[in-house]
Amino acid sequence: MDFNAARKPGLYRRVGEAMGVPGSDDARAIAAVRGLLREVGLPEGLKAHGVRESQLAGLADQAFEDPCHQTNPVPVTRDDLYRLYQQAM
């Protein structure tokens, strides 16, 4: 969400509004989603789910080969995906 919001401001305002976030903007909406994930008990970071640093290149390759990334609100490269996985560790 941070990646997309930085490139397309206002993208998540409606998410925040739907979650009842007062004065919703991207930052508040993203914080609300993170809070929700904590509230339901999902551990933060890929490492908490057993992902190893050595797997990131393969994950980035698979994500880029999957046509789903083409529907992302902003274009992404394979390197973007790799960096996102690194940040998500």
C-alpha cells in the first residue's frame, strides 16, 4: 500500500472512509489496515511466515510472471517486486 500510495496519492482514501477512519487519507487508511491485521493476529513480516531471504528472488520472479501484477494501480517491475519483498521481510 505504501508503494502504491507514494505513486498515486489519494488511492486509499476510500478504504479509510469505508473503515470509518476520520479525516481519512492514504497514511491513515494504511495505518488502519495495519491495525486491523494486528487486531486479527496476523504476524507482521514475511519472516514471521517462514520466508527466507534466499527465496526472495524466486518470489519476485513468480510475482512478475503472474499476470495479476498488471492490475496493480501503478506499473511495477520485477525489481520493484523484489524490493517490496525485501521491505516486507
